Amino acid sequence: MTPARGPAPKRNPGVPAPPPGPPPEQPGEELARPAADEEARSTATAAKAHSLPPHLEFPRLWWLIGWALVAFILYSTLAPSYDVPNLHLWDKLEHAGAFFGVTLWFGGLIRRRRYALLALWMLLLGIAIELAQGYMGWGRDMDIHDVYADATGVAVAFALLGAGLSEWAVYAERIFGLSREPP
């Protein structure tokens, strides 16, 4: 004995029942699908370059210079102190200036939604440098105040990025004639 399912739906006599399967396309829907496919492709392309602003003509050049700055900071903070020239500045000002510069540099190359990640990365870099200085024994000392100076440089850089310097790389390309857009 099978359970009752209720009354069968009423049909108008003379009107055929719809075929089983997906509903038929609505008029105009065939035109909407290619646009949706194109949008999906452009979204996938945008996801690949999610950290690069689309308006830079030479993003690889800017990133290469940025990583060279990071390499310089790593060398100047981790090399034996007798191998690094003394700038005769206050050590904390050197730390703040270096982290200010690199944060401002990369802040002009990424989208604003990535700023929190950049801030975290910069702070972790400062902490890692201090830990390495404390353990390597080449005339370097671990100092928590250096981390505070690094964080200050990062904060000042983000203040300036928020005040309008986030497009510095675009402006630089225009000034140096590297951009297709007029200055």
C-alpha cells in the first residue's frame, strides 16, 4: 500500500504538459549568457592581479624596486655592524624612516583593502629583524624600542597614504612620462 500524495494538479484539457527537465530559456536570456561568461572571465583575470592597481603601466618595475628596498633594509639591519656605514642619525629615526619608506612604497602599489595585511607584514618584519639581531651575535642587539620605532614609521606612512599619497606610483609614472595618461 502506497501513501496518498494528495490530489494531482489540474490541467487544462488540450494544453500539453511541460516536458521534464530545466525550464525553457526566456526571451533575451540567450543574450545575457555571453555577458555573464565575459564577466566571469574578467573577474577571474582581476583575481589574478588582485594586489596590483590596474592603472600602473610598469607594476613589475615598482615591485622590483620595493623588494630591493626590503633587501637593503635586511642587509643593513642584519649584517655585522662594522660592515654597515653609520649614518650618524638616531637609531630609532633610522628604523622609523626605513619602515616609513617601505610601507609608503608598497602602499602605493596595492589596493586599499590590502592595507591591513601590509601593516601586519611590516610589523612582523620588524619583530623578525629584532629577534634575528638578538640571536646572531654580530655586534647587534635586540631592542624592543626599535620595534616601536618601526611601528611609528608604519603608522605615519599609513596616515599619509590615507591623506592622498596612495596614488604616488601613478603620479610618478605621469611625471616621468611613463604613463599613457596625460600628467
